[in-house]
Amino acid sequence: MSDAADAADLPRGVTYREAFWVWAKIAALSFGGPAGQIAVMHRILVEQKRWISEQRFLHALNFCTLLPGPEAQQLCIYIGWLLHRTLGGLTAGILFVLPGFVSILALSVLYAEYQDTEFITSLFYGLKPAIVAVVLEAVLRISKRVLKNAVMVAIAAAAFVAIFAFHVPFPLIVFTAGVIGFCGGRWRPETFHLMRGHKADAKALELTPVVDEAALTHIAPSWGRTLRVGVTCLLLWFVPLAALTAWLGREHVLVQEGAFFSKAAVVTFGGAYAVLPYVGQQSVEKYGWIDEGEMIDGLGMAETTPGPLIQVVQYVAFLGAYRQPAPFSPIMAGVVASLITTWVTYVPCFLYIFVGAPYVERLRNSALWSSALSAVTAAVVGVILNLAIWFALRTLFAERTPWSFPGGHIDVPVWNTIDWAAATIAIAAAVMLMRLKWNLFLVLGICVAAGIAVRAL
């Protein structure tokens, strides 16, 4: 993936050394989910440094929202590639993930080794109900953006029923919604073409970028380059998995995790909240790597550490390998699982950007692709609502009973087993987030303190 032959065409005005430290700063400030992460990038790259124009930033962002995977990290890769080619994209993307990887790894070790201590139990007692409120807030935020007519509401409702009651696989829901949106965009564009991109800020439009955009000649698409980059990324993605399979066998937990999270990386349309029900369901029910409560604990970790929320998969993989470590020690197995899972989660992101970025204009200007994205996002609302209910049932009620019907089943709470203290914390967190608009970390801190106080009584 070398671009040395075109080095003379690199944009002037920003050195690689300067960009390295700016990407490191952005990574250190990458809290608050994709909205906060994108806002930080915009403030630093467009408003403060003025490296690229507002239009160029939005151009990249609109493309990244169409892709599976964490859009904020992909936006870093895109702009890094735009400024300093492949090396710039690799630097920006890796640095963005690194703080979250280190944080989740340290927390996973502590959790695995000291999970049964009273302090850890008290810490997560208050965090779990707060996460219920955080996910519910995500449902409302996304629904306001996309559920703008009865058709979109119907798609969201159908997706919710499909995954909640009939346990339809998440990839099938995404694919079906995309097909409906694509066809609907052709037949009824006024109904389906809702995601028209992010609006430019008037003040930012007036800023003159440092980088001469006329010098960005390396963005021209080339089928030869596309083939080279695609093959290289695919080899980097799958050769380690093949080697691991040859060494440990297909049934080993590390091989299963590598294969499963590779598949998850391809279907993460709509962000981490959308794919977490799929990850949680498979990790808990099919593979048995973790239990339901631990999945909620993991989301709490990811919410309070820098980097993409999808980094929670590293924690899931760590615990799964920690409990089935042979031929390694438990900690070593967890570390290897963390590395493998992070690798297969983010290598596809580099593949999407390095291959797709030169063709972004064609894709961004396509009304049919925007219509497909609108339908997928509507379906994601239903999927995230399922996640909120899934968390709430397992956080607020000690017991649940299955209710079966033809083709599916749902869990019904046993109402007299409700944890009133946890329910109160969840309601308070929802009020602080959605009504008072308090900062996420302040809300989580208050809830953790409340949980510790309740457990101490």
C-alpha cells in the first residue's frame, strides 16, 4: 500500500510530525461516543488548525456514516489518508483506538481477577442502571433524526418485533432494511430519502483551509490501486486467523472469537448500540463466554473509557479466553484474545476507507444509497430499543419467565422481584441525561456513587 511514487503530490502546509501529535490529542479526548468524538475532530481540524475545509470534512463524514463500523474512527482514517496518504491514515486510525484498547485491557484484567470483591460489585451496581438510561437516550436521539414518517416508524417497529420476539439475526435485519430502502428510494424517494447529510456550519464555511485542496491529487480512483489495497487488507485480516486455526484448531476459543468478531465487524451498521444485541446474544447464549450481567458491565466500561464504544468486544473476548485459556495462562489468553479481537474489528475499517475513499463522491451523491441508509437507520432504532429492554430486564429484575408462542419467545419480568434501588437510579439517570442534559460522565459518576452508597447500607 505504498504511495512513495506520488510523494511529490503530498499536500503542503501540514507535516506528518505535527499531524501525529494532533491525532494523539484527538485520541486522548475521544470520550462521549461518536457525536462527541466527531465534534472534537471538527473543532480541532476545521476550526482551530484549519487543515481542511468544512465541505471536505462533511464529505468524509457522510461517507463514513454509510459504512459498517465506528464512523468516528473511520473519519480519522479518512482525513489522515487525505493529508498524508496511507501512512497518515494508519497513524490516525491506530492512535484513535490505542487509548481505549489499553484502558479496556487494564479494566478487563481487574474485572477478571477481582470480580467477586465487594468494591467491584458495588461499583457496577450503580453503573448498570445508568447504562439502561444511556441506551434509552440513544433510542430517542436516533429516532428523532430518522423516524420522520409512518413508513420509517413501521420499519423500526418491524425490526424491534423481529429481533425481540422472533430473534431474527441482526445481519438479516440490516440487509432486509437496506433492500427495502434501496427499492423505496427508487419508487418513493420523497418517503425514503431522509438522510441528506450533515449541514455545514456557517462560521466554519468562512475559514480558509491551510491545505491547498488542489494539491490533493492522490484522491483520484485507480482500479489497480483498489485491487492492491483490497488484497493487502484482506490478507492482513484473514492470514492471522488462518495461522491461528492451523495452530489451535477450529474449536479453540481464540479461533471462534476471531471468526465471530470478524463477522460482527461487517454488520455494525448504525454503530455499536445496534450490534451489541447481536454480540450479547451470541456471546451469552451461543458461546457462553460471558453472562448477561457481565455484558452490561462491559458496556459500562466502554462508556467510561476513550475510543469507540465497539471496543467492548475486547472485554467480551478477554473474559471468554480467560475462562478457557489452554495452552496459555488465563491472563495471557485474555491478552491474546484482546489483540485478535481488536485486530479483526478495525482492519476492516482501514479496508473500507483505503479502498472506498477515492470513490466517495459517487457514493455520497447517490440518492438511492442515502435511501437505503435511512431505512437501515430506522431498523437500528428498533434494534437499540430491544437492547434497552434487554438491559432493563436483566438489571432491574432478579427473575424472568419465558413466554413462548409460535415462532418465538420473550422474557417476561417477575414483577415482585424488581430491585427498587436500581430502578430509582435508572430513572434518575434518565432525568439527568434527557431532561437536565447533564454531562454523561457526571451522570455516570453520580450513579456509581449512589450504587456504592446503597450497597454500603
